[in-house]
Amino acid sequence: QVQIRIQKDEIEKRIAIHQKNILDLGGSRKQDHKELEKLETELEQQKNLLMHEKEKAIQSDLKIQDFEQLIKTRYENIKRTRMEISQLEAARLSKQAQLEVIENAEQTLSGFTSGSKNLILAAKSGRLSGKYILLISQIKTPIEYETAVAAVLGDLLESLIIDEKDDPEKVFSFIEESKSERAALLVPTWVNKTQNHGNYPFEGDVVAVKDVLSINEPYQAVVRTLLNNVFIVKDRKVCRELLPKLPANAKLVTLKGEVFNSNGLVIAGKEARVKNISRTREKEELIQSLQKTVAACQLSQKQLDGEEKQLEALENDLRAEKQGRDTVQHRIIELTDRVNELTTKVAQIHSRLEWIDSQESDLKEQIKLYLHLLQMGLL
């Protein structure tokens, strides 16, 4: 009986220990569940944050691509604008050089062959006093009539207009004393203002030379008188048709520069001085073209400055976006590490809960076995 009692006490003691262990395991389970809930809540939050940061990274990459494309386009525009400026600058230098050639030709009277050149140079040097104006500098001829006007004027293209205040005899004396070549002189005070300036007796495509010229004031009267009864026609055929109607001392000139006089004299051939009469027009056109080129160059430079400022702003935006993306990437790494850490802890708690369940089950089986032995009264 004593032996049985000792064994029964031992079994009851083991049962009590197992029950206590089961209670302890229950406490641990409760604690683990509480910890698990906390970890899973944080894990879900960290996953959401991670997903949000990854979406931010994707959007940042797209913005960076857009910035890079805009910067590439801006660089191409800048390259193209710089090329345009270079071409415009080359054109400006070329036109400037052409203008200097024309101005130098004007100053040196290049192409002049008569004594007018000597008179102008003498006046500039002070050897001849007075004011002398080149006829060619006071008229402007439409390009389609330049050959005709140059032909009909001939040597008179190099005429000098003597100022009304100056004495023409002074010029004649200088020519005699210097033995200068022949020169054509226009003396406004000697113009016969009673000359007929009526309408010409022609119809059709006939124009008076004095009507196609642009003449500077105050020389309109003298120039118009010089060219009175000089008419421009299309060709020789028209000239022959109009010759019977041509007034005395009148002239017809074709667009090719063939001059028909009322006395039957015809002067034909190439007129070398046409380049002198076109010089004023060419200079004016060149100045206008040069001004347009300079304006275009300035406009392109302004556009280039704007594009470079835009490029600088885009590069600053790209740099800021890349810095922001780097911050996001760093945050993603931190969040990923935290998610992995929490995932590991959650897995560990799940494993521990499984172990607790297994231990509790084993303990309950042992208690059940002990209780059965006690009921049977056997070990």
C-alpha cells in the first residue's frame, strides 16, 4: 500500500507539473499572439510604405526620362541656333565686306574715267574750292531701267553739279591750268527753265526717263531738264515704229541700252558704266540686307540666351529629381530591410506557436495517460 501511495503521489506531482507547464505555455502563446499582432500590423504598414516609395521611384524615373528628353531636345535646339548664328555672322561679315568695297569705290570714284574724278579729288584735297555733287549720287534708278539710263547718259553719268553759290569759271580755269581731262558740268543757274516739259506724243509701253528716276532735292529741276525728251522703250522694233513721231532733239533708248536719236544716229553696244549707276541701289539694298541680317542675328542670339536659361533650369530640375530619387531609393532599402526583419520575426513567432501547440498537445496526452493509470490503480 505504501508503494502504491508513493507512485500515486508521483503521478499526481507529474500531472501538476504538466498542468503548470501547460499554463506557462498558454501564457507564452498569449504573449506571442500579442507580439505577433503588433509585428503583423507594423509589417503591413511597412509594406504599404514600401509600395508607396516604389511607386514614387517609378514616377521619379519617368520624370527623369522626361527631363533627359527635354534636355536632349534643348541641346539640339541650342546647337541648331548656334549654327544659325554662325551662318548669320558669316553672312554679316560678307555683306559688311561688300559694303566696304562699295563705299571705298564711292570714295575713290572707282570706275570713273573722265575729268570729274580729278575735280572731286582736287576739291577734297583743297586744291579746288567749292561744292561739287556727283549727278550719279543724286539719282536712283529701278533695276530694270539701269542699263537704259546708263546708256542714254553715257559720259554724263560722271557729271558734276556745281553749287549755285560757286562760280563755274573757277572750275574752267582749274581744268585749263591742270590740263585735266574733259568733264561734264551741270550748272543749275544756267538751266533754261522755259524748255518744253509737256507730254510726249507716244502711246503704249513708252516711259520718260525723267519719270522713272528718283531724284534728290534740290536737283530735280536740273536733272529733269537734262533728261527731257528721252524715252525708254522695250526693243529696237518699237524704236523703229516710233522714230517717225520722235520730236527734234529727242532720244529713244531700249532696255538693252541701244540709243536712237531723232537725227538718225544710233549708239549700240555694252555700256561699261552701268555698274556705276547700279552702285547706289546695290549699296541701299546691301545696307537693308545687312540690317536684316544683324536683326536676325540679334534675334537668334536672344533666342539662344533664352534656350540656354531654359536648359540650365531643366538641368537644375533634373539634378533635384535625381537627388529626390536617390533619397527614395535609400528609403526603399531601409523599408525593405525592415520588412525582411519583421517577416523573419513573424515567421519565428509562428514557428514558436507551432512548437507551443505541439508541446501542449504532448503534455495533455501525458496527463491523460497519467489520469488513466490513476483510475486503473496501476503504474
